[in-house]
Amino acid sequence: MTKQGFRIELDPTPDQVVAMVRHAGLSRFVENFCLDKILDALAARRAEEERGVAAAERTKVPWTAMDLERLWRSEHPTVAPWFAESKLSSRVPKEACRLRAVGLMNWWKSRKGDRKGPKANFPRRRKRKHGSRFRYDADRAKPAGARTVALPGIPGGVTTREDMSWLTDRVAAGRARVIGATVREKAGRWWVSFQIEVERRDVNARRMISADMPACGIDLGLTTFAVIQDDTGEVADIVAPKPLKTALRKLRRANKALSRKEAQSRNRRRAHLHVAALHLRVAARRGDFLHKLTTELARTKRAIAVESLNIAGIASNRRLARAVWSIPR
């Protein structure tokens, strides 16, 4: 069994959109509640240390998901009395506590040097501008049909914009199972991402690369996206599209129109969605190009060597930052 993701766009009704927005707000509220409890405990420990309290007797910091979930269950009747009457899914707060605990663990491991990759900062408070998203654990959220998804707390089945037969057929045959799901909103559109365990022997056998296929090396660049040379001597220059450069004029106009709208007005909300849709289109064109290129390479080359670049250093230069958008991290 292999773990992988399966993302599908949703087509919710207005009532379902309202319910999903409420669940996203609940997740944000619980994450901020957990962060407040952690900061309060850390402040109490510092005060106790200054008073000379023994380390074993100091306030315990709720680092784990179980500690945070226990605090939420005991205090939500006071801090969120509306939760019991809201008919929102109880699985969303559980996953919000788990997300906050994972963020703390990543920060602590990064601080000690046990975590690879870029430095992880201490978790910050979530705000509406950070995006709407919430999670379900296990298979609480799952496909209810080839074009319907069942989400706890959301009335009715949510229709999808694409067919999910690839996943539903494997789930029905016992060859796949859902182990988690994340619902996310971008530019007024909603997606659900299923984390699944799937048996992929048939897929892997169908896409197996033969031993006589060429190997290649990839030299990443800035003006040209990449130069690919295989062991047969064939050289190919890959020129990437420039969706951001193409969209800059529309983005300038859209941002100017947004700045002229009255705060908290319906027109400002519409203008904000228009700007977000332009950014989403840019990101989609970038992702489409990268997906097609990497898929072609994976299906035609037996081995691939890629030049490593200091992407963070290049991105810090404002003259080069726009040129590194399509370089795989």
C-alpha cells in the first residue's frame, strides 16, 4: 500500500458553502485557542522560573494533540458556548488540535537541528486572510459516489466537478482506503484533498521504464527553464511559459480597482475575489507546466540527475525572484 493524495474540485450549493465556511472558522478558532493555551503556559513557566519554583513543579505546557484536545473538550462550554448548538462536526476541532501540535513539533525539531529543510518558525495565529481550510480524520469524509462527496456537518452530499471513478472503484474493491481529508477554499472555489492508502501494482507495472531508456541530466536556468541532455547526446531546451508576466497588467488594474472599493462592502468582496482568481490562474498555469514536464521525464527516462540551486538565495534577489517560480523545490 502506498500513501498518496487525490484532489478534486467541489461544486457546493450556497447552503453548503455557508456550512463549509463555518467549519473553516471553527478550525481557525480552535487553532488560535490552542496557541493561546500554549503561550499562557509558557508565560506561567517563565514566571515560576523567576520565582525559583522547581522544574518538576512548574506548569505543564500542552505540547501534544491529546493535551490540547483535552483542554478544548473541558473549556469549550465556556469559551465557545455556541459550539454545542451549531451542529458542526466534532472531528474538525480534533484535527485542528492535531495540526497545532504538528506545527509545534516541527518548530521544536527545527530549533534543535533535527528537522531537514528550511527553518520552521513558532506557530502564529491564524486569520481569515490566511485562507479557509479544515480537516477530517480517518474516513469521516469520503466519496459517496462517482461524483458526490460526503462531508460530516455539511448538509447533503457535495457534488464534485470531476469524476472520481478511479478512487471509488478501488475503495469498493478494497484496494484503497481514505485516511484523512482536507477541505480548502481558493478564490471562492472549494477543493477536497483525500489522503489515501492505495495498492498501485497495476499502475506501477503499466508505467515501468525499461532498462534501455536513456538517462538524462537537467541544468536549471533563469532565462531558459532547463537544458536537458541525455546519455545519447541529445540536448533539449525547455522554455517555460511566463504566466505572471502575462497577467501583471490585469493584476495591476484589478488591484487598483480593489483599492478604490469601500471597506467591508459587497463590491470590495467581489473585487477581492477577482484578484484572487487571477492569482489562482497564474498558479494553475505554473502547476500544469511542471506536471506535464515532470510526467514526461518520469515516463521516458530511466534515471534523472538535477542540478541543485540555492532557491532561497535567488528568491531574495528581487530581479531574479520572478525567474525562479517554476524551479522544483
